[in-house]
Amino acid sequence: MTDTDFLLTARALTKKVTSPEGELTILDDVSLVVRRGETAAVVGPSGAGKSTLLALLAGLDEPTTGQVWLGDEELTALDEDGRAGLRNRKVGFIFQSFHLLPSLTALENVLLPLELSGVDHEKERAHKALSRVGLDSRLNHYPRQLSGGEKQRVAIARAFVTEPSLLFADEPTGNLDNKTGERIMNLLFELNAAAETTLVLVTHEVAAANRCHRVFELEAGRLLNSGS
């Protein structure tokens, strides 16, 4: 069990994969905690294991050994359906490559997680989420009709629309120019503070990491600090 103040707890996470060269250790004995309402950055050089760590923390992948807790529920003890159900109820995602469905409009992309959750007033909630990110005039536009910054605003609206306890953002400005990326990062932090969501941000941007309560530094699959 975890301390009730801890929303996310990882204990001794190790991830190994087999390759033509033999067994590779992607993550090596990583332990960390993130408290409710905190913002935490995961930083490190390319290939350090940042995205792998995020995938394990979110239950998108399984560790070779170790445990992940979301609140008082052990994510690593659940099967794939159980992990998916927990994510639908409590977790939001923002990815570098947006992950919007090209055949759906902006409004329909934001509606999708609400429909999967079976909540009431889903269209009203989706419209409100898109209004918050400044896309009132883009509701019926398809991803191909949107700029990179607009696509990421749709993705941010989709992530927040279910009012998640925990939000994972993996290099959310990685595909954007500097100016657009700065605006998107400001929007992300503003919405996160307003919603009092716990944010785990994988980033290569020093300025973004410095805005977080905690910074976890990875190098060659090992955690160099406790994030304090």
C-alpha cells in the first residue's frame, strides 16, 4: 500500500528486452513517488529510457520486474483490460505526435474518451474543453485542416475532458516550432493548475522542467536523483 498522499508510486521498475545483441536493460531499478497535485518532469538524454518509464507508469507496457501503484490500486497486478479500465477512469495522455484520429473532427476526437467512459452531457463537455483551448472556431475541422499547434490543443482538450487524476505528457511540444511550443506549454500548465491535476511531463526543455515541483533525471536507464 502507498501513502494516501502519493498518487503515483513506482518500486524497483526494471525493463529488459531481447535483441540480436542479447538482452538489453532499458530501465534499471527505478523507484519514484509523485504526490497528488504535483507536477513532475522526467528528463535525460535521448535513449535514457524516459518514454519507456512513462509507458510503464501509465500501464501501457509491463515491467520485467517491479510495481506501479496509482493511488491505492496496483497497476502492475491488473491484466490488460483492468489497466485499460483504470486508465479510462483516472488518466489522460498527451503525445508528441498528437495521436488524433484523422477520420474524426476536432469535436469527435475530444468526444471519444467521454463516449468510452459513458458520461452524461458529453457533447457539451467536449465543446467546453475545446473552448478552453481556444478552438471554438475549429470544432468541425479534421486534423488535416489544423496546424500543428491546433492539433496539440485538440489533444490537450481530449486529455483534460475526462477530468483525470493524473496526466502524462510525452514531449508535447516536440513536433512544434519554439514559439508555438512555448504557447502550448503555457496552456498545459495553466489548465493543469486550474484542474489541480497531477502532471508527469517527459521533456527535453529545461525551462519546462524547471516549472515542475519535481525533476527526475534518467541516464542510461537509471534514475540519478529522487526528484526532490
